[in-house]
Amino acid sequence: NQDLYTDAVENNSLRLRSLFRPNDRWEFLTTFEWFERDGGGPLVVLAPNAEFGYLDADATMPYPGTRAEDTLHQQRDLPQYRRLKMWHAIQEVNWQLGQGTLTGILSYRDSTFDTQRDEDLTIHRISEITFDAGQNSLFAELRFASADIGGFRFLTGINYLEEDVQLNFRNNIGSNFAGALGGANIARAFELGYFDE
């Protein structure tokens, strides 16, 4: 199993916030967030008594015919991983007026995700999936919240969102094993020792 803790996950995050009030009328709130997740994804277990068995990253939802211990006996020809990286910056400005509060918000977020999975669970290069995605977005909002006017208040505003998303998906299948799981007979594959029971 390439000496990898496939179902292990590591999360790291950071958040910084700064509030600046030069006087009673102005307020500047700045936020920066960073998040990173690295680890294996849900594992597929080929069990003799089940067609497919999926184990989640915490091995808490096994399908019938699978066991959590099966994650320790998988054979793979390439490492399996899932990685997510994201950072987010937000600037908020509040201006106190006699009639209410005028608020402006500007934020930008950038994130990337990539994963690699060995679909055939053998030491042979038969079937593998790689997927990577990127997303960045720009958001702006301007709104006005009125002060109390005889027990009545109103909120009005406008916002703008621009988003760019890129997706790349590759499903590589070996030429000698066309189709799902290479089209190979699963029972025969067990007999030949391709899968660890």
C-alpha cells in the first residue's frame, strides 16, 4: 500500500481579523482566512461478497461485505490523495450617518482542489482518475441600513459577483483492460491474486 496512511487527513487553518475605528463614524474591519486540507479520500474496497464497498475517510460507513481493516491491505500503483487550498480576504467599511449606516464590502477568494485515485486497486497500471479544479471569485456589496424612523427601518443595497471556475477530469484506462475495472472478470482477478482478500 505504498506505506501511506490513505485514510488520514490533516487540516490547517488561519484567520486574522483587524478592527480600526478612527472615530465614532468610521469603522474598518479587515479579515484574512487561509485553509489547507491534505489527505486521502474515500477508499474503494473490492470484497468477494460485495460488488463495491466504499469506506469514508474516517472508516465509519462501510458497505456490506467490507471492513475497516481492508484499508490496510490495498494494493496500488500510485499514491492516492486529496488536497484543498483556499484563501479569502474581506474588507468591510461602515460609515455612520445621521439617517443610518452605509456599508461597503469587498472580498476575494481563491481555491484549488486536486485528487488522484487508483481505481483498479492492483499493482498494475489499469485504471486511474485524476481531477483538479480551481475557483476564484470577486464579490462587492454596497448597502444602507436606515436608523429607526418612528418604529420603521429599511435595508437596501446592491451587490456584484464575478466567478471563474476551471475543472479538469481525466480517467485513464489501460488498453488491455477496457471498461470499468478494465472489464476484467472480478472472480478471475481474485484467482490470479490481483486483489488481496
